[in-house]
Amino acid sequence: MAAALATFLGACSLPWSGRSRPAPSPGWQSNLSRQDPALSGDGRLLASVIERQGRSTVLLQERISGRVLPLRHLSRWQPHSSPSLSWRGRYLALIVQRGDRRLAVIEDRLTNRLVPLPLPGGLEPVRLSLAPDGQRLALQLVAAGRWQVELFDLGGILEIDPPAGEVLRTPAVAPP
């Protein structure tokens, strides 16, 4: 089993010495306490939750340089939790607090738009996971002490965030 894991990790171009070790990360602020890490599908961006002025807030950074990327719509809705990124990091989904309600939202970093996800009454989001292409979202919800997972199709709301270099193909339309 260990040999199979080492082979898999080697095929993924990750350094492997039999034990895990953090990858070097120049430009990172090492004095921050981080939680809920989420990598973009291409591994270029890292979102994590940090404490800032007594509130949990999401921090989005380029993984190699450590450069902090702006998130225009999220600073007024805090605390933040459960970040999830699409393939190239175009979409950042997370749970925010607005007043006494928790909401699931998606920031489209390309169009600078915030997309709130409407939830049926009485359901409160706890955790979420965005599919790499940005077309589906799994959301853990709680209502009256009962846990459930709902899947959302975002195809009519968000464009596909394809892997780098992949060209979107439109389906062939038969002539009338």
C-alpha cells in the first residue's frame, strides 16, 4: 500500500520521502493562523480562513509568490468559512455571515460579481464544495438538528471554468 501511494505521488510530481513536508512558499506571511485550506484545481491559488480584527475572513493568495488577491464583495459579510475554488480560481465559493443568517455565496472574480445561493427557509449552510469546473456545488445543510447534503446545478448561473489550455466546444447544431 505504501509503495502504491509513493508511486501515485511521484506520478503527481510531488516530492515524496515517505513522510509529508510542506512545500516551500516564498512570500507567505508565516505569522498567520490559517484554517480551511482550499487549492484551485490547477494548484496556483490557495484560499484559507484567517483571523483579522477578531473575525474570520478568507484570504486568497497565489501559491508560489504569496501575492494576496483582492476579493471585492466579501469584506462586509463576515465571518467566512468553508472556501472552495474552481479549476483556475475564477470562482470562490464560501459561507458568509450576514446579520444572524449564514449564506452560501460565490464570487466570480472575472466579472466581479457576487452570486448568493438561495436556500429554502430554515436551512443553514455548514460546509460546501465547488466542482472544479464551477458547474456544481455540494452543500451541507442543517435544519432543526438534522443534517443533509444538497447538490446544486450551477450550469445556468455560472460559465464553465475549464482547465488551462482547454478550449470550450459548443455542441454542433443540426441545420433546420
